[in-house]
Amino acid sequence: DDEYIFVAFECFDENIDAVSAAVTQRDDGSLFEVDDSVAVIFDTYHDQRTCYVFAANLADTRLDLRIADAGESQELGWDAVWDVATHRHADRWTAEFAIPVSELRFLPGESVTWGVEFLRHATVSREDIRWVHYDGEVLDPAHYGDLSGLSLSHASYGLDVVASAVGRYDEADYHDYPLEPGDAEWDVHPDAGMDVEWVPLPSLTMSGTVNPDFAQIEGDPNQINLTGDELFLEERRPFFAEGMEVFQAPLTILYTRRMEDIAYGAKAGGRFGTTNFGALYVRSDDFLRTAGAGVVTDGYGNPISVESDHIALALRQDILGSANLAGYYAGLERGEDDYSRVAAMTFNAPVFGHGRASAIAARTFNDGVGEDGAYRVDMEYERANSIVEASFEWIGEQFVPETGFVSEDRRGRVGGYLELDRDFQMGGDTVDEMNVDVYGGRYEWIDVTDRDYWYAGTSVATILENRLRIGTSVSHTYDEIDYPDHPERTTGNLQLTTNLGAWSGYIASVSLGDYHNSTYYQGQGIACLQPHERVTLDMRVTGVFLRDYEDVDWVVERVRADWMISRTT
């Protein structure tokens, strides 16, 4: 109708009790690997480049994302407001989606055609079923079917305003330190904010925020990091959830997690004809960071914050059918003589019928550091059950985009990697499926001679009688730059995953090996139980152990346990 798009699936299975539904966290990428699940994909501009994905399993767990560049850019942080209802029958399970038209962006008209694809991942038969059969990338809308005759001239769009208020009662803020004796007092700190979204046209979105409240945002997943490198964290804040795919590039020149305590901001983005654009401005108080992304602190160990202006612009033009050319600018301004700016150009095009190639050239301009450049070329080819990926990059030592995410260990080096991935459908009485992945890469430092960095590895996974998945992997790394005394590292991993059908599933993994000059062990256990069709318990335990060869008294141990109960209605 004028407000919703309704989609229904009817999924037959002779062994319906074996159909699993263990994933309970929204936007969990394993939804289409672990569970029986269904999805619909809309190419709303019918440009064979951008689309929306809506997926769910039998436990009503949802996954939604926006796709750009024929699957090269994926915005998993985008969360639409939509409904799903599922039910298990004697010989099948059903799913019904209700997707508001206002959540989608498109060009209006009386008789509009969208691209559309329907998918099902069947766990019992180990099948991936598509409405339009195609041997290539499932998220490439160039081969989708057509949904024609849509009347979208009166689709709903307009103005959304969300206000928030919060109060904090505490003794002192860390900015108040050092305190004199008797200065610490309990006090109430009220706060308020507002978010505004205006959609004047279905193909144009404008947003604004003042002192946004992110208290209800889902926390980052637990990660244990024993390296000196900064972890990349997905963006989950609503203000950055929509329209950010236009800023995605082969090198991350805009990393919005850098924008920490936001005072206010504005954003606009959309599509007109064959042109996509995006503009972003944010004023925030950010932690002052070193070139390696470490937080600078004062003499008392408190983080130092500075007022910062973030500006980002992107313009992407479709050319030659399914290729595109794009330009980017991102800047961080802390004052007249304190800035970090980056400009980039990218090109993305299909190759060899079933593949895609992309290239980027970027340059940074930093006060006190100077200028430097970076270049990268990527290619991916997918056909039937095989995937080939290759990449080559050259990154200058002074290429430091403070607005983006280019880890310190990648700067000042040149090199690339190659990865081959192949699925084998065995169809035997015991072994149903096997996956083999082989990869390797080598890099040299631009200004350092006779010191290399390379790695190689392989993994093999098998599925036995649709119940047990066994995965093994081994990798070896040689790093003479960061670890000249102990350059080599070897790691092995074993993972067991069981699918016991409707009521339970378990995942256990253990990693061990040499971690440069240490012995490294890590273990993880996950249990998903469903005592009732509409109740799911998710329990996770993670632990890590590290012992130094030369100093046996230096030991790092960490254990974390999480649990969650979800109920669907």
C-alpha cells in the first residue's frame, strides 16, 4: 500500500525440527551461515548499483543493511524500523515482512520499476536458494529481477523530530581533577538534546543533531586485542546510520568513531539521476591522539579533549553503465594551525563478467607533518563456488588521515595479498560440504631496506551430516619491522560448531601458537538454547592467556562471560 511493502516467505522442509534458529543478535553476519534464514533485496533506484537488504531467521532476528558499488560498500550500521513475524508449522516455516516505504530512498513515479531478489539459506539441505539464479556475488544487483508497476508518487516522507533528556548524579567529573580536600561534592547534571531528520524528496535526506543521546545504543561486541594496533569499530550511532555508504572507499578516509563527544552536527545526502552525493559537518570534543591513535593524557592520567570541526564531502558519478568515478574530501580542523585534511579519487568497474575492480589515489595534508600519498588497487572475482581476491597498496609513511582509519603498521610500506576461496559440495553420507581457503601477502617498507613483512595461511572447514562443522586453520607471520628480535609468529585454530536443530546449538573454538616472543592461547564458547519456540538464551565465554618466553612471571590473562535472554512475540 502507500505506507508499507509486504513480503511473505513459505519455506518447506521435510525435517522441520532440524531447522535451526540460534542467532539472536541483530545484524549478526552469521545469520546466513548458521541459521535457516530468508531475505529480500530491493534495488530501489534500479541502477544495478545500490540496494537495501532485509533478512530474518525463525527466531525473528533481523538483519538489514544498505549496499553500494554493487556490493563493494556495505553499511551494516543502518537500522530501519520494520516488522517481521515468523511461525514454525508441521512441514514448513513462514516469515512475513512489513517494511515502511518511508525507510527507503527512491525516485517517485506512477509506474516505477525496482530490482528485486529473494533468498533463502536452508540449513538442513545446505542450499542457498535464489529467485534469480546467478553464479556471481549475491549482493550484486546487476542480475536481479524486476518489480514493476509500483505507484510511488504519494509515498510517505517528511519530518521526524526526536528529543531526549537525561540526568546524571555523581560526585565529580574527571575534568574537575585535581580536587582539593573537601571539594568533592555530589551534584545533579541535567542534559538535553534533539535529533531532526527531514526528507523533502524520496531521493534526498537531511539530518541534524544537537547534543545527541547515545545511551540506548547497543555496545560494541567484546574483542580481545593483544597487538599494538587500534581496533576498528563499527559505527552504531543513529546520526551516522543512513547515507554514509557514499563515503566508503578502498581506504577508510572517514572514520566517524573519531567524533566522540558531539555538540551538534548536520548531514545531507541523496541521489539525483546518476549522481550520488553526501555532505557532513560535526562539532565535537575529541580526545587528543598521537599519530598511532593513542589517547594523550595529562599528568593525572585524564584524557585531554580538544574542540574539533569535522567536514566531509563526497560525490559519486555513475559512468559506462555499472562503473563509477568518485571524489572525496575529509577535514579535521582544531584551529588555524592545527588541521588534518585528505582528498581522494576512486574508480570502480566490473571486470571479466563476474568480477569487480576498484582503485583509489589519496593525499593527506597535515599541519606539522606535511603531505604524503597513498594508492590502492583491489580486485574480486566470484564464479559458482569460487572467490578470488587480490590487492596491492602503496602507503606513504606520512600518510596520516586523522579523519580516517589507516593503522600505523600499514604506513610507509608497499605490497599486496592474494586469497583463493573454494566451496566443494560433497553430497556424501557423512561429509556434506567442504570449504578451502588459501591466502598470503608480502610487504616491504619503502624507506627501510632488507626488512620484510609477509604472512601466509590456510583454512579447511567441513560439514558432517548437517550437524557438525569442523574448521581448522593455520597461519604464519614474519614481521621484522615491529618485532626485529622475535619476528616470527605461528598460530593454529580449531573451531567446532553444532546445529542440533530447533532447540540448541553450540560453538567452541581454541587458538594457540607462538606470538612473537610469547606463547598464546585463546578460547571461546557459545551456547544458544531455545527452551521454547519464542525464548532464546545466548551465553558466551571468552578467555585469553599469554606468557612471555623470557620472563615467565609476566602473564596476561583475561576471561569474560556474557549472557542474553530474548523473547519474540
